[in-house]
Amino acid sequence: MQKNKEQMLLLNGRYSLLRIIQILFQEPMSHEIIALLKAPETRACIELFSTENPDMDIFLNKLDEVAASNSDTFCNEARREYNMLFVGPGKPAAPFWESVYLDERELLFLPSTSDVRMRYAAEGFMVAGNEKQAEDAVHYQFDFLASLAWKMSEALDTEALDELSRLARVSFDFESDHMLNWLPKMAQRASGHSTCYFYPQLCAFAAAVINFDSQLLNEIA
């Protein structure tokens, strides 16, 4: 497997980017998350993966807006938006479970969820937190990818190229079979929401990252 310097740099940076996205989806907005968004390291990590995709540029601009905003006001508005989009009360505008986008009845715990669970188990990954929440939630999927990215960095450091290639293929297959199929749909639904404080941009950014990441993984697998 041949890797150029740019690919190696991106491979080493994937863990941080995937972990940031996981954190942003996992909990409603808080002052701790705002501090993460304002951190220079967060912007540098995102810029490392910045492409000509406009959704990535829009998200970088959103970071500038967050930095310039009143933290208390932004936090309250973004928390309301998070609940309205993802969890309720009432019917969420853009639920963050994969199975909702695969069946017109918008059900949870479909066969696709079982497949996600089996892929987690095959790599020794267990979801943390609420065991009653479906394993195909967006933050669990990014958590899974981040755990694989960490192992890939370790394999790269030790020059375990066969394991690196295997992990890249596992990650690519997961993105291709799952995330690429539903993240754009979630982003589309979020974009039609009545507010646009932060999370519609995050959904579009997450979909753009996975699209870019799948191309990178396919090159090195």
C-alpha cells in the first residue's frame, strides 16, 4: 500500500475530526461545547480536511460566528434547535437515527440497526451511555469510526500496514453501507428547518466529511 505525505497527514488527523463531530452530536449545546468550537485546535483540525466542498466552508464560517456571538444567547438558541431537530419533544424534524431514513414508516431498530450492531461487535466496540438508544444513532456511528481511526493511527505508527489496510477497509465499508446512505438525507431535512443557528450546518458538514473520508479510505485500503 503506497501512501503519500498528504494521505499520512490526513490519516493522523482523522481521529480528532471524527471525535469532534461525535461530541457535537452527542449532547445539546453547552458552554463546554462552545469552548471546543472556539478552540484554535478545532479550526486547525477542520481546515486540514477542508476541500472545495461548500458545506465545509460554511461550517468554518459558522465557527467564526460562534466565536463572535454572545455565548449565553447562542447556547440557549442552539439547545432549542438541537431538541427540535433531533430528539423532541414532539416529532423531531431530522432524527439522528439511521433506520428512520430507510423506511417510510420512520421506525427504529430495523435490520440495518442489527447490521450496525454486528459491525461494532466485530471490532470490539461497545456503545456508551443509554443502552435503550438505538445503536445507529449518528454519534455512535462517529464514535465507532473514531475508535477505528485511533487504531489506524497506532497501526501507522508501528508500520503494521496489513492491519492499517484492514481497518481502512472496515471503515470504508461501514461508511459506504451506512453513513453515505443516510447522512445526506438527514442534512437535507435539517436544512429545511425554521431555524439555522448551528445544527443544520453541522449535519451538512458531517455528510461532507464522510463523503471526503470515504474517498481517502478507498485510496489506502
